[in-house]
Amino acid sequence: MIFIVVKYQVKDGKRDEFLVATREFTEATRAEPGNKWFEWSLSVEDPNEVVLVEAFEDDAAAAHVNSEHFAKGLEAMRPWLTATPKIISRTIEGQDWDRMGELQVD
């Protein structure tokens, strides 16, 4: 599976507008074959940081990056950003989230 985390630095006080601007991109990506998840999170330490956690089946990420909605989604984000996003993209073993071994809740 391809596991991706992206950190976006948005303009001061514009986090909600950024999330609205990415809604169409989010919905289109979630509907793609091979998309496992595409989840936005908000930093608890930086009110202007938005984090995206996404995963694709190994052969699906290229189609995502080459899709029309990908290019359109990046352009929808651009006006709201103050810096180039930071990304980690790795191919990892597994097909879904695993249970945490160090903290079990029964």
C-alpha cells in the first residue's frame, strides 16, 4: 500500500475556507478505485496547519496523481497556502490500519 501524509500551512484564519475549497477534490479522490482513505485532520498545536492522511493500493496512486481532479484540486488549494506543503510518501506492507500492540483497550 502507498501511505501518504501531507502537511499544509494555510493563511492565518483561513483553515475553514481551505477545507471548503478542497471538498470537491476530497470527494473525487475518495471515489477513486484503489483509494483506501483520504482523511483531513487539524493540528492541535498550529491553528494554520492542516494534515492529510491518505492511502492507495500500490497500483492506484499513479492514476490519482494523473487524474483531472488532482490538478484541479491542487489549484483550488493554492490561493489558501502560505508555503509549499510537506509530504511523506512511502510504500509500506499491509492493506489497512493495524491494532496498536502497546495500548490495548478491550
